Amino acid sequence: MQQYWLEFITIATVHLLAVASPGPDFAIVVRHSIRFGRRIAIMTSLGIGVAILLHVAYSLLGIGLIIKTTPWLFQLLSYVAAVYLLYIAWGALRSQPAKPGTEDSPSTAVKSISDKRAFVIGFITNGLNPKATLFFLSLFAVAISQQTPIAIKLMYGGYLALATGIWFIGLSLLLSAGKVRDWLQRRGHWFDRLMGLALIALAIKLVWPAG
């Protein structure tokens, strides 16, 4: 079992570095934490965590390898993801200052988006990210031995999904905490627009040829 522990520590370390780096998931959780509050941000985070299982599934099934070795398919996935990010960015850029007397009302914020929609947004944002596709494919191809039993690989996948969900839930709790959110919410439309610009930059990065 020692070899699996060493493998697990490697996977956990690489994953921590990856999940902590800013990307579409980070941007959407920040936006939802500020704009809609704790509950919606947590539901978004849960959607992101569950989407990790999608990446794990196709990595184990070998579908990720097909995507990687089929340039047009990977490019199509990149364009679909970019369009989705631009769609979210457009809504963020159109954000307007809250009307006087409404910025501190949680019920008003929650009504603007349902739990289900928040979950779906989180799931799609992570699930369509081709960078995540390459990350998990590389992780399962390089960091995890082919001799590792499928049951152990499934345990790794479960951990990755759980750790991702916990990370973004923690971020949601931090950003939606009383004074932090109050300060951010008073400038919420500016943060929305900033996240919109960040999402546009991420969308361009997805489809722009590297080097």
C-alpha cells in the first residue's frame, strides 16, 4: 500500500497547485459569492466539485485520450467553452449598481438565481474547461501507474472531486462572510465587471494559438 500513498501524495500536491490557480472556476465562484451570497456560491462550488467526476470518468475510460489526439475535437471543445465563458462575461459586464436599500437584503440576492442554476453553472464551467481535460488526462496518464487497481483510481477520483468542492466552498465562505461581503457588495458591480473582463481573457486564452 505504500506505493499508493506516495502516488496519492503526488496527486494531491499537483491538484492543490492546480485548483488554487485562478481560472474560470475561481472567477465564477468569486462572482457568485459577491453577487448572490453564500448559498448560491456553495451550490456553484458543489457543481464544480461534481464536474471533476466527469473528468475522472473519461480519463479512466480513455475518452480523454481520444479528445487529446483528435485536434479538431479538442478545438471544438475549446470553442464551446469559450462561447459559454463569453456568455457569462456578457451578463457580468452589464452589471449595474444595486438600488439603495437592496444591497443588504439576502432574500433579494437569492431570488435572482436558483440553487439548481447555480449548480449547473458550476458544473458546466468546470466540465467544459479543456484545460481541465488536459490536466486530468495528464494526471491519470503520468502520475498514476497503469498497474494501479481501478478501485484505487476511483478513490483518487473521489478525493479530487471532494477536495475541489471543499476548496471552492471555503472560498465561498470567506468571500460571503459578513463584513467581507458587505465591503465587496458595495462595489459589487465593479467586481462583476472585473470578473467579466477576466472571463473574456480566459475565453480568448482557450482559443488563441499558444506561441
